[in-house]
Amino acid sequence: SWVDIREDLEATVGKNNYVNWIEPLELSGLDNGVAVFRVPTNFMGNWVSRNFGDDIVQLLKSSGQAVSRLEFSVNAARSPKRATAPKAEQISEVPVSSAPRKKAAVARSTGTVPGAPLDARFTFDSFVVGKPNELAHAAARRVAEGGEVAFNPLFLYGGVGLGKTHLMHAIANQLRTQRPDLNVVYLSAEQFMYKFVQALRDKKMMDFKQIFRAVDILMVDDVQFIAGKGSTQEEFFHTFNALVDQNKQIIISADRAPGEIKELEDRIRSRLQSGLVVDLHPTDYELRLGILQHKTEQHMLKDPSLHIADGVLEFLAHRISTNVRVLEGALTRLFAFGSLVGREVTLELAQDCLADVLRTSDRKITVDEIQRKVAEHYNIRLSEMIGPRRVRTIARPRQVAMYLAKQLTSRSLPDIGRRFGGRDHTTVMHGVKRIEELRISDSQIEDDLELLRRALEA
Ligand code: ADP
Ligand code: MG
């Protein structure tokens, strides 16, 4: 019988493979030389067929069965036996999905899946949304619903400290509570590589593959790390494909766009681009202020005695770089300082205690400098910037310069107007308004502004 043959297979394939691959097989029919097995997933069928197919056929034959071929049919209901079958090696990680599973989902949980621990503070509630990250946030929210796979993979990219990891943890944290039936695995590309190398070394590649292919939602953070790492890249690609084929959600982050990750194989790059690619833009003033306010409110819940003077947060939002981690660090120090000195945190106090992180000197940015930098950026002449021509290619940069002059200098509108070839203050006001509108509808303008602001404040 199959059960006897199965035991024989154990000797051939080894204990681990037996438990992971052979034991869960259910022989459901033997007809016309075809042995039909029920398997929980397509992947598993393919795997067994490719790796143990010949052995199985041989053993069936030698037990007197006229078998020449195997077939695997995916068992939709999935045998509950599977629930405990593949023993994932516990490599000191915290399983993401540890809540008791609902009955219907029992078969899905392939024991514990290796992932990195989640930071419980990284939730959607603690993530402040602004223009620069609203798209990434919306996409993350969508994925966190755990419903139908709308885009695969979701590729999030952006500079350091802009919230990629936070968003990924937020997705995992939400799924952990709302969809405990799903196997959600989050890990960094570096950890992926580490596990891969470890599996190679311990000759546990089969386990490795089985574990990763049994995941429902896989998140790999900082994928740029595996660029140039040949076999890890290869394995990642296979894992990726196996999961996409099973319609499992994948979420990837990187510090740059797929097209800009050098030493990534073309086929991997194109797979990474095949879903939804969204970037987290550098934070702008409004978002920084929002984050500072949010974090201050949170802190005040714990320490109601904290008092921050008006204008301090605004000042920090202006003067600290776009990296949110730096922003947080500054705030933490400020809070500590405030409670230490036991009085209101004033602007002077803030300047004192944060002197090292505050951007630039107190050097005043001039309208003249702004005009030059903006002209340079848009490749127009300075004389055109202040001249009378009103074609769009010149008028738009002019409006950008007016806007920056209003934002970064303390000049009045009439004063700014005078410096733009003697224009009226209403013209300046109109220009500023126009750019404010464009910032909402045109992300290019937003990028230009951020770039220029940084160049000017450098
Ligand atoms: P990345 O992975 O992109 O380098 P992180 O997700 O680690 O950045 O974010 C760095 C820090 O900034 C974290 O502490 C995170 O909570 C915080 N952070 C980033 N963006 C936001 C945001 N929009 N709202 C609140 N906190 C944020
Ligand atoms: Mg990160």
C-alpha cells in the first residue's frame, strides 16, 4: 500500500524531506498507469514531482503497481495534517503570525515561519501622512486589508529614514491582529541572505524553500542589499516567482527605484517593476511639522509637564533635514532636556541643545541667491528671471523663485516684487498661490522645490 511505500521513501529521501514533502501526500487514485496525489499547493506538487517523482514511481513499480506517471491535484480544502507537517526550524525569531488560527485556516499555517520581530510602535496610527508619502501609505493600507491581491509586488522605495520600514511593519502589525489566518513574514534582504546561506550550509535547502513558499504575505526590506549577491539573488527570484504564481502578496522596499539598483539581474528588476512601484518623497515642511506635532502629543500623554513654546516645532521643521529619524532624535533630546531643566522649552533652549543637528548656519538666504539657483535649476538666464517675458518656460521658474523667496526670506511681498524687475506685490502673491496649487497636483514641482530648498540651505 501507499503507506508502506511511503515508509520506504523515508529511507531514500531522509527524515526531513519525508516529513516536509512525502508525509503530506495523499494518494487519491491509481488509474491507467497514472498515480494521482492530492497536495495542498501547486508548488508542492511541482516540487515533489521534480525532486522525488522518479523515486516514487520506482517504488510504486517495485511494489507491483503499473505506474508510469504521477499527477498532483491541488486539494482545495487542504488536509489538516499539513498543519503540523513541515517543521520550520526555529532560528530564534518571533513568528509574526502566532495567534490561534480559525478552523478553516488551519491547513494554511505551516507552523512557524521565520521572520524578523516587529516593532509594535510602527503602526498606521503612528504614521503621519502628508503629500510626500500619501501614495505609499495608501498602497500599504490596501495591502494591509489582506484582501484580493491588487498589485504584485508592491515596491516601496525612498531615501533613508522616510518610513519604508515603518510602513512594512504597520502592514504586518495590522495583518497579525486582523488576519491571524495568514502567514505574514517580514524580514530584511540581509536576513533573507543569512537564512539562505545557513540553509545551504546545513543542507536544509528543501526546508528553506518549503518555508518561504508557504508564506501568504512576504515582505523583504532593503532589497538593494542582495544586488550583486549571485546565488542569494537567484534564490530570491525563485521564491518571488513561486509566491507570485500562487497569487501571494509580496512587498519589497529599497532605497531606490528598481531601475536604479545596479548589479540586479534584469529579469529580477523587471519582475520587481511588474507590480506597483511607489516612492516616498523626501519630507516637506508640512509633513515634518505634522510628525513633530504628533510625536509631541504622544510624548505629552506620558509626560504632561512637558511644555514646548510656540514656534519651536515650526523652527525644527524648517531647520532639520528630511530624514525623519534625525527629526525624532532631535525631539527625543529636546524632551529629555526639557524635563531635565524642568521648564518650558523655548526657542533659545532648542537652539542650544540641538546646535549640532540644526541645518546650516544662521546665514540668511537672499532673494538674489534664490533667483540664481532657480535659474540654474531650470536652465534659464538670470536676466530672463527678472525680465518681462511671460512664456511658461520662464514664468514658471520665476514663480518658483518668488515662492521660495516668500518662504525662505523675511522679505515682504512688495519687496520681493521689486527684486523681480519691479513687479507689483499682487503679481508675487499670484505666483506664490500658483505654486501652492501646483504642489498639490504636480509632484515634479514638489521635487524641484525640495531640491532647491536643500541646495539653498546647504
Ligand atoms: P526607512 O526604513 O525608510 O529608512 P523608517 O521606517 O525606519 O525609515 O523610519 C525612520 C523613523 O522615522 C522611524 O522611527 C519611523 O517611525 C519614523 N517615521 C518615518 N516616517 C514617518 C511618518 N510619516 N510618521 C511618523 N513617523 C515616521
Ligand atoms: Mg528601513
